[in-house]
Amino acid sequence: MAIIEISNLRKAFGSQEVLKDINLRVEEGEVICLIGSSGSGKSTLLRCINLLEQPDGGSILFNDVDILSRKVNLNKLRTEIGMVFQSFNLFKNLTVLGNLMLAPVKVLKVKKEEARVRALENLRKVGMEEFAERSPETLSGGQKQRVAIARALAMNPKLLLFDEPTSALDPEMVGEVLEVMKELAASGMTMIVVTHEMSFAREVASRVIFMDQGIILEEGAPEEILKNPRETRTQEFLKRILKA
């Protein structure tokens, strides 16, 4: 069953067309890796899916509901579509536990004790339970990102979006975050991941999508796209990134 169905999606910033006629169907349990050069439209596509950006045209169905309809409840939508950013976006004035409890209590109206139990369970999933009472300021980049993933899980989302979750991390911290994401994928979580981590895409993705200048230029199984891409632009991009 399709959890997301995008048809003819368009988005421009002023005169710059960032997304041009995007069509994408994501099945429940799939892990989609979006790859491509900076400025190809990958992050904008993610931000349109959870309506951090308002598309200029086309449609997005989430579980068969048109989320671009004026009737859509944005708060409810964002509980079901979680997002993990490259810059963590944790609240510095709250503990790690407080960061995870805030939205379930305020948005889902979960009782504090239940929210606490759920928060600790999600911290356990990402190996951060022992840091529950710490300030995010005292954590490494990799630890902050694992907390950010746990915070997204606290809302029990049906879909998780990751916008280059390892790009702000030191190289030695990248592995710990990717390990958590691999475990989520293995548990059946539906994920759309913007990434430059080709080994992760090769190992975990159901499909790899190469975006170029606002269009989906090529898509297929990881083996197909990463080893034998058809398009010249995909070949050039992979040659550059695999050499880096």
C-alpha cells in the first residue's frame, strides 16, 4: 500500500524552479534514498512532504488523504510524518528527556508519566537512555542526532524524513547515527532519506532516486543506480562523490 503518492509536484522560489513535475510513490516499509548535487531539490521535496514548504502545484496523498487540501490538520499531519534535520534542532533549555516529552504532552495530550515511559523507551532504542537527564549542550554531535531521532519517534510517526542527518557530524560520529537508522529500517519504518552516504544507500535502501535540477532523473534498486547508472549526470555525480 502506498503511504505517499506525489503527482506533478512543483515548487519555485521567485523565478527559480526548484521542483519540476515530481512524481513519486512510496510503499509502506520502503526506505527511499534521495541522492544528487546540492541544489537539485532533494531537501525541498522533503520539506514539501511535511508542508514546511507549500508546493505551488500538484498533489501529495498521505495514506490516501490529500495533504494540500485546506481541510488538512497540520498538527496531526506532523505527528504522523516525523522529520530529522541535519542541525538537530534540540531545545537547549530542556533536558534530553524534556525534549522527547514536550510534543507528546503538548500536542498528543499524553499524560506526563506515560510520555516519560515512552521517551525512555525511545532513548533506549537509540542507545541514549543514560543521558536522559543531561542537557543537549553537553552531548557530541552524534549523540544529539540520536536524541533527535528518538524525539521524532516519540510521536509514533508512520513516516520518517531525514534531511542529510550525518552532514553536520564529524566522520567518526557518522557510523553511530547510521547504525540507528539501519535498525529503524530493519524494524519496518518507512523512511525517505536525503543522504551522501552511498554505503548506507547501498545497504539499506529499497530504492535510490537521483535528482538533478529539480527533476527525478533516474531511480531504481541500489545495485542498479549505484553500480550501473544509465544517465550521464548520475554517472558524473557518483564518480565525484565516490572519489571524495
